[in-house]
Amino acid sequence: MKNPVSLPESNALKNLPSIDALLQTETAAQNLENLGLPHLTNLAREAVAEVRRRMQTDFSKNIENSSKEELLSTTEKTLLKLIRQEENLKIRRVINATGVIIHTNLGRAPLPEAARQAIFEEASRYCTLEYDSETGKRGKRGSYAEKLLAELTGAEDALIVNNCAAACILVLNALAAGGEAILSRGEMVEIGGDFRIPDVMEQSGAILREVGATNKTRVSDYEKALSEKTRLILKVHPSNYRIIGFAETPSIKELVALARRHDVLVYEDAGSGALLDLSEFGLKDEPVISESVRAGADVVTFSGDKLLGGVQSGLIVGKQGIITKLRKHPLYRALRADKLIYAALEATLKHYRLQQYAEIPVWQMLSLSAQEIERKTESFLKSFLEKADVECGLQAEIIAGKSVIGGGSAPAVQPTTALLALTHPNLSATHLENYLRNCEPPVITRIIEDKVMLDFRTIFPDEEPALLKILLEFCAKNY
Ligand SMILES: *Cc1c(COP(=O)(O)O)cnc(C)c1O
């Protein structure tokens, strides 16, 4: 048995390349400009240290007996691996072929073209963030986006913060801290990652008063819980799950009627933030913000990057007095949005004003029928087959499947779609999926029944040439 301690260390380890030698390699030369010498030198040190560690601990590959040249090559490969690992941390564009429209890990909603332009053209240098160019005096940040939001939801006023979680904390803190907020046991939800209503409530300083049962909560349950300590009745949209069957929960209208009698507020955390009626897309139980406002909710919060189809932001609409109170709250200063966000939101909300829903990618993707997607997929497959080598092992067929809305919205709705199913006689689906994910740009796919599936619902038409190139390059590799 080999023992690292008895290894003739000086002999084997002296073959390790010097940092200088590693910096002379082609890998180093190719990355010098991009990384700069100081950082490249650090990575080179790390690479040498890693190979030294492997020589001392991993005897399976016999690297401790490598020649000087072999060790230089091993260390160069390690350097390249470290460089790639770091590059992979960067935000990079990807092709989303998963068919998940609001893909949380891929940045939720893709932005409308006008929003991308607005970020770049209007907001990325100096801009009128808090400046009134007519009077030359200080202006109110976010005025235009807030005006559009109020107009589109029928609310008296609106306020914008960083995300819906921030909006919840601000509202609960400003309106219920030190008092009680009543919430149904069926709505004590966790929404992706770390956002749990009971925890948010605790952070806000409001006391959670649970009522009802998981599946059934009646107006009378809320009524019994009301006391002089009650500040508001909270309604939370369950977003990423549904209770089906023997279930019941009061409408906003009923809660408003109760709240009015007892002089408390009604706050709805709607989550997804649909600005229009979604029933024609089969999304029946997503709350439409204007309906909650019309039903009398005092304040409603929702996300800007879920069904609304814009940037990450927390949108708050409600009664004038409440919004003013929120705007003046010290927490607002910590939670307020950046100029890029206002620019993107303005452009997105303007599409809603003009009813240009096709300009909002989330809606454009949602509205595609399975037939339309099948036609897109067929035409892509045709170009692929025309250009691909007859020898190419990649097998492609079009099959029926389901897309996913994602982002914790409408979990029960899965629009039918057409999928391009890829298989290869010599490569597993996992291998092929991994290959596509490591292309430039990465192509993110799903594996279903040992096939790699591409859903053209979420692939932008102008991404198709890049995707075609990636598949043709794969073919040329003759796996
Ligand atoms: C998604 C969601 C949140 C959190 O929104 P973020 O914008 O991700 O912070 C809060 N409440 C509900 C009901 C949600 O669906």
C-alpha cells in the first residue's frame, strides 16, 4: 500500500511546474487579457496546489509518477478547469428550451424588447430618476410607473419596491406591527426558497392570528378572531399549490365587508400579479389585481416578474392614505427599486395600457397553441435535416407534451405543446443534456423518458439560428 508520508516527496513533487512555466502555456496566454496577470497568477497557484494535493492523496491515476511534461499538461488542464468554473458563475444568456415560461432559476420573466431598450437607452447613464426636467426641481422617483400601475389596476395609488417579499414586509410592518394580522390556516404558505408567510410576519413585528382549517376557513372564523388588537385581515394567494376537493375560503369582497364593520384593513398578497383576466389562457384561479381592488382590498401586493412579465419588483397598489404611509416609512428607503427597474417596468406597463399583449414575451408564449408550436418545431427540424450530415447519429422526432407556467403561478395548468425529442444511439439522454447545457450559449432542456426534450414555446425565434448551429456542431463531432 502506498503511503503519502513515505512518498519520496522531493522527487515526485519537484516535477510539478513552476507558476512561471504554467503562465507560459497556451491556456494562460489565451486568458491573460480577459483575466489580467494578477488574477491569472492566483489561478495558476491554485492549479499547482490542486495537482500537488492530488499527487499526495489520490493514487488511483498514478499522477505521482508523472513526468515533468505530463505534470505540466495536467496542471494546464486544471488551470483551464478553474478558469471555466469561474466563468460559469457569471450571468450569461441561455436558451430556455424547457418550456417553463417563468423559470425561476433562469431569471423568471424574459423582458419585452421595449423594456430591454429602456434599460439600455434611458436608464443606464444619467436619467430623470428623481428630477423634473420641466421645472429643474427634484422629482418623485417612480412616478410614471406608479401612475401606470394605479391606472391599470384601478387603484388610487401605487408604490414599487425590490420584490414582492419586500412589499409584504413593508406592508405588514407599516400597517400591522405591534398588532394582529388574521390569516387562514390554508394560506400559511411557503413560496420558493426562504419566503414563508409566518416567518415574514414575525420579522415584520405583526402577530399572526391563525384561523380556520387547512382546507376550510369561513367568514365567521375571521369574525371570531377580531379584537381591538386586530390591524388587518391578510389574504395570501397560495401560488404554487392548490387545495382541491372539500375546500372553501371567503372572497376578498366578503372579507372587506367584515373588515369595514370592524374598522380593520384588508391586505391581499396576490403573488403572481395578473393584470388581465387570464381565463382565456385557462388560468382561472390567478387573482386579477383590478378585481381585488374593485372588491375593496385596501392594499394588494404582487410580483413584477411573474405573470406580469416584467422585471423583479414588488408592486403595491391601494388606497391613497395607505400608499402615502408606506412611502414615508423608513423601511421604504431600504427597499426602494433601482432606476433600471423603473425603466423596464414603465415600458412593460405601457404595453398593458396599449393592450399590446403580444409584445410581452410571457403572454406571447402563453398564447401559443400546440399547433403553432408544432409548426415552429417542424420548420426548425426541416432546416436541421437539410443541413445535418446524413451520418449524424442524432435522432429527432416531434411528440406531444406539456409546457409549464412556472414561477409558482397556476401550478395546475400545463398548456399542451409539441416537443422536439432528441436521442442518440451512443449517448445517454443525460450526456446529451449535459452537452447542450455546456454549449455557448447554454441550451437548457428537460429529460423525459430518456429523451432530451426541446420545447419551442420558450425559445425566441431569433435564438433558433444559434440552436441550429449548436446541433449541427454536435453532429460534426460524430459521437
Ligand atoms: C412569489 C410570491 C411572493 C414572493 O415574491 P418575490 O417577488 O419572489 O419576492 C410573495 N407572495 C406570494 C403570494 C407569491 O406568489
